[in-house]
Amino acid sequence: MPLWLAGVLIRRHRLQVERDQHERAEARDREAVAQERLRVARDLHDVVAHHVSAVAVQAGAARMAPDPDGRAEALAHIADSVGGSRKRCPS
């Protein structure tokens, strides 16, 4: 009887150790996914900020253009950059 009890206790301990290892592995995986999402969000933020800055510069150039053709050209650049963003970033 004592050997049987020892076997049961060892088995329970092994199962608990396996569960703990599995839970730690899942936690590491969740952390890795969260870190990757954060990296992607930062990269996306940088890209969007760059595009918005470019549009602001183009809009300023359009406002300061002395002739209507210059304004139209600057506004066309804005329209092209916004249209290109829409094509690259599906809804």
C-alpha cells in the first residue's frame, strides 16, 4: 500500500509540473504576441505620422503657391498620396 500511495503522489506531482510548464509556455506565447502587436502598432504609427506630415507640407505649399496651376498641382499631390494610402491599406 505505501508503494501505491507513493506512485499516486509522484504521478500527481508530475502532472502538476507538466501543467505548470504548459501554463508558462502559454504565457510566454501570449507575451510574444503582445510584443509583436506593439511593434506593428509603433511601425504603423510612424508610417501614418510621416504621411500626415507630408500632406501638411503639401497643403502648406498649395496655400503659398502664387498661381492657380501651382495650387492645383500641390492639391493633386495631396490627392495622389491619400489615394495611394487607400489602395495600400484595405478597409
